[in-house]
Amino acid sequence: MGKKAREIVGVDLKELVKDLDRAYCDEWLAYYAWWYMAQAVEGKGYEDMAEFLNKIAKDELEHATELAERIIELGGLPTNRIANLEKGANGPYPGVMKKLDDYDEIIKLVTTAEAGAIEVYQKIAQKTFGKDHDTYQLATHILGEEIGHEETFENLK
Ligand SMILES: [Fe+2]
Ligand SMILES: [Fe+2]
């Protein structure tokens, strides 16, 4: 991103990059937990549950990619150490189910984290609305998908 393009961003760039990097860390944690549960899940109909989990894991990885691209465009760098992903995130690591066939717990872990993600992107969208169109567009795009994730898993209850 060039000088002029950065100039027209109407929000504090450092703060925005930090917000985006926190979200970036959240995405990796969510990706890992959803992916892990997709591999490990057991029980009746586990293939369907694995498919739902794999689908949202794939989305989170895509979100991490999109956030990294935007952070770099804005002149920043995303968190570069695995050990710092948890420290840098907005929310705690979602964790995985204790019993591999405990669908209630899986649903709870996912819906709790997705609710947190919805809040994060809502805030970024509000902050950038009318000030940084590209980040706003990215935040609302991701927000729409997080809303879909919450809904999918709420409907599994
Ligand atoms: Fe996400
Ligand atoms: Fe999500």
C-alpha cells in the first residue's frame, strides 16, 4: 500500500493493525481447535459433525489469510511466532471436547467462540465504517461468515 493510500485511511493505523492482528490470532486458534475436533470426533453421525467442523475450520484459515494480507497492506506484519498466538488473541483458545463423542460440548465450544468472533468483527466494522473502506469490507465479509458459523452450530442443538 502506497503513501497516499495509507494517508486516506481515516483511523489510527497502528491501532487498526493491532486490532486486525488480534483477530488474526483468534482465527488461528479457532482453526486449530475446529480442525482438531474434526479429526478426533467420534460417535453416532461423527462424519457429519466432522464435515461441519472441517467446513468452518477452512473458513477460519481463509479469514487468517485475508487478515494477514490486509495487515501487510497497511504496513504491518502479523504475529510470527506460534507461541504468541494465544497471548495476542482477543479470546482464549477455544479448546477441544474432553469426551470425543460429546456433541453438546463441541457445539458449546464452537458457539461460544463464534459469538466472540461476531463481537470482534462488529467492532472492527464500526471502527472502520466510512473511514477505511477496504478493511470495512473485509470485516463485514468475515462477520457474515462468523454469523453463519454460529447459526449452523446453534441449529445442531
Ligand atoms: Fe473466522
Ligand atoms: Fe468462525
